[in-house]
Amino acid sequence: MCCENRNPIFLSGDRAVWIVEMLRSESILHQFLVDAYCVMPNHMHFLVFGKAPTSNLLVFAKTFKQKTAYVYQQETGLRLWQKNYYDHVLRANEGSNHVAAYIWMNPVRRGLCKNFEEYPFSGSFIRPWKTSPKVADWTPPWKQRQMPA
């Protein structure tokens, strides 16, 4: 999910901590397990698994964006999120560990830290994660479409 106009709204540690706590509360409310998350200055990534047959990713994402956008707009008068977001349902041949590692390595790729363990606004709500990730070869499908043939 990208911030409106890619503004670095989460550059502030307070805002980044707030959005992580909102992710935690909304994931519980909507019955999702957050396996990996990373809040970057102008966007965020998260990998979730539904806990129940009634877990609905579209409702979860919509509610998360609405609630956080409302609070942010009340405080600042500004929009928090771009209208859309990118989602990807993992296929059987896509291991979640590779996706989690990709998410946690985002601040390293962006030069915000040297080791993913140093970045304070990423983690998991369901597993220990500060072990060396297998960065491997997972690339988001939308990036694969952008790569030259």
C-alpha cells in the first residue's frame, strides 16, 4: 500500500509505530495472521494468512485503509493512501518464506540499513523473524512484468 503521492508519511517513527499497531488490531479483528510486515517511509508491505473460512482479504484491506485514512485526515487534513494497492495471492509453488524475506529486505534494498534486523519497523506477529532470511529469487509478479525480455 502506497502513501498518497508517495509522500514519506511513515518517515516519522511515531507514525510508523502507529500504522503497525493499526495493522495488528485490524488483523485480529478480521482474523488474519500477519506473517511479515515492513513499513517504509512512503509505503508498506505485509504478508497475511486467513485464520478462518470467513477471513476476507478485500474487507480487511479496505477497512484497514479506511480507518487509518480517517484518523490521519482528522489529524492532518491530508490523504494517507493512494486509491489502489497491489495484492498477490500466493500460488502453491511460491513459498511464503521467500515472500517474507523479500518484505524484510526492502529497507536494505532501499539503503535504509545494512542488515534487515536493524530496521525497527518490520517484523512478524506470529513467528520469530530476526534470523537470516533466504532472500532467494522471489520477485513480485508486477516487477516481473516490468523486466525487459
